[in-house]
Amino acid sequence: MVSNNTGRFQWPVPPWNADWQKWQAEFNNFAAGVDATSFALLEHLTLINHTLPVVEITVAGPVRYFTQVAASVFISRTSQVEISVGPTPAPGLVLTVGGLIGASIQPGAVGPQSVDWECYVSQTDIDASVVIMGIVNADFSIHWFNGNRLSVTVPTILFQGSPGSPPPAMIFGVGNPNGVVGPNIAGTPYRDVVAGVIYMNIDDVTAWQVIG
């Protein structure tokens, strides 16, 4: 027997009729899917922050990692249970330029849940449980959903910082800057005006990486 209402929002579905079993089963599955997706969208409409730890983008050679000292804790809007995100095991979450930072959070969980941060690189699943919270910029800094920016190698409370703070201004010179130009803030772009090559500082001193 098929229910006459969806499970969460109690939207009505046609009453069961033996002459229409196949059609009603398909319609019931469709209505249940819409009900579940709408519920997930409602649940994740606004992040309710409980604990925001210190986070940092660390540098290890050419690789950048998103790290945090403890779990980020949010509260389920509907069930009011804790949702812990991370921390990702050392050395951290590998960052890719253009990647989206988020987590797959089960909507309406009846008990506490713990998930990991993810970096969605080529595409993000069409799934209402996937909550996107930031994007990785060309200099590996992260802009969060609320406009705050996490700079490379600058410990900052998650989602906090200087709202909309600009990246370091590009500097210009002649030749390869490695071991010559610096010290500069990690993430600072440098353009060799002769060769047309663009570098980025990666260690706050005189190490530079080609980015374009």
C-alpha cells in the first residue's frame, strides 16, 4: 500500500487504486524524491555555526593544503543535532585552483554526524546534500560564501577575516624572480615583463612558482 502523503512535508498523492498501480508507484517515487530534495534545500538554506576553529592554507612545495586545528561544528536546522566537518587528516585537504570547498551533509540526521571537507574540482554532484562554502582563487586563497577571504599561510578563524579583502597586487620585473625578488607575501603575483611569464610567491620569502 502506498501512502497518501509524502514523508516530510506531507504533500498529498493520489489515493491508491488497483487499476493504476504502475502509474501510482512511479508518481509516488517522484513525489518522494521532490519531498526529500526540498527538505535538504530547506535544511541547508542557512549555516548555523556552533564552533568555528582556526584554519590555514599551508604550503608544501608546489602543493597547498587547507588545514584546521579542530572540527568545524554546525547545527542541523531541523533536528538541532551537531554536524562536525573535518579536520581532514594531516597534511590537510589538497587545494586546486578553481575548486569548490564544501561537504556532503546528510539533511535531517537524527543524531550527530561527522563528515570531511572536500574539494570539488571538475564538477559538483547535483545533490542537495552537498553544501558549497568556498572557492579556491588563482593564488590558492579561499573566498568563503560570506565574502571573507582566507589568505595563504595566514591563520584565521573559519569564515572570518577581512571581508572582500583583495589579493596582493602584482609586481613587475625582468627575469626569473626565484632567489632574487623578495621577501613578498605568499600569493603575490610577479610578471617577467620580458618573457611574459607570471610567477607566484609560495613561501613569503624568495621562492616563486610559474602559474602562467
